[in-house]
Amino acid sequence: MRLRLFAERPTEPPTGYKIAHPVLSQDGTRAGFTGVSLGGALPYGVLDDASCVYGRRHRPPVRLCDCGFHCVHDRASAEALLCTAEHRAAVLLEVPVLGAYIRFERGFRYARQRVRTATVGPCGCGGRAAALADAGWGRPGWRALKPACAGCVRARTSVSLAGFAGLAGDGVRVSAAGGRMPPGGPVGVDGCGVPEEVRAPFGVPELVAEAALLQARLDWFQTQLARLGDRGAEGGAEN
């Protein structure tokens, strides 16, 4: 006699929380996420189906395998994972658990996922994030991104928070949390003086954000040119 496990049939999909690294495609036309543990080698979109990381021909989740998306039940547990050194640059995701799922004590393992919101932490300097910039590592065809304020973006490959949401698609909302406000108060950059929820792409706040990032890069280039000019003048004086 085979024991049958209880099957849940909720009226609404359960909500879960997880952390992930934002990624940008090599050609800059798509955005998504990659996991921080077992599934880190397989970037996924805002709306995506899980696949077996071992290449087995079954549909996740399967009880005798580790495949499928993973999340925890409560936000605080997911936020606690952001305290570890290797996860400081990850973002916090809120996800509805779709399709078949297996419930565990602390969370779910499930077949299909939609990322509802992504909350971006502060820049490495402590400032409030205005963009997601090249983190210096990635996966084949994908660049990993990390939070960056307008002053730290400089010449790195980057995308504003609203721009990332637009590239990711499927209605995901991206917002900034934590970090210091820039000197002089709000400057109209995503997460700096705008509502926490990012509106539809290509609106006035998003254009202002892009302009602020471009200005930050221009300021950096001008500083470098000025330094080169000073060195040239010193060399000429010595001669």
C-alpha cells in the first residue's frame, strides 16, 4: 500500500521570498536573475519555468531531486541571507509560487515562478542605489550586476533601476531600499526622491534617472581629463 501525501489546492498562489543576483545579457537587451546556490548556473526571467540542474528528464519539483525554484516563507528569513559577505550585492525578490510545489518547514520548492518585486540594497559605498552596475563576474552570455549609486557608476556597464525593470518585463517592480541620500537631498534618481515602486518604463522619473547616470559618468571623465592635463603641465614645466 502506497502512502499518499496531502495535496494543497489554494485559491491563490502562496507568496515567497528569496535573494538573487540581477543579470544583464551580453547584448544589453534582456535582464533577469541568477540564484545564489544550486541553481546559480541557470539565469532565469521574471516569468519562467524551473528545469533540473542535473539535466534529468523530469519536470520539477521531484521529491528525490533538488530541482525547482526555491524560496522561504517570510521576508525576514530572506533578508537575513543578505547579511553574509557573498550575498551583500544580491537583491530581495518577492515571488508568487506557481504550478506544482513541495512545502517545507521554511519554504517551498516549486515548478514555475513570477518575480513580482525586486528590492535593491545600498551601494558598496553606503549610498542609496540609483542603478545596477557591472559586478565584475557573470555567466556565459550574462553579466552579473550589483547596486551602485550615481557617484560610483562611472564608466562601468550599468542600467538604471527602471531600465532594468523595462528590460526584464512582465510587470516586475524594482525599487531601492537603505543607504544614504545624496548630499543636497533628493535628485530624482530611481530610489532617491521617487516613490519606492518603479513606475512604467520611459516616464519622466526614468528619464531623469538616466540623465543623472550620464551626468555622473561625464563628471568622472572630466575629472580624469583634468588630472591628465595637470600631469602634462607638470611635465612641460620640468622640461
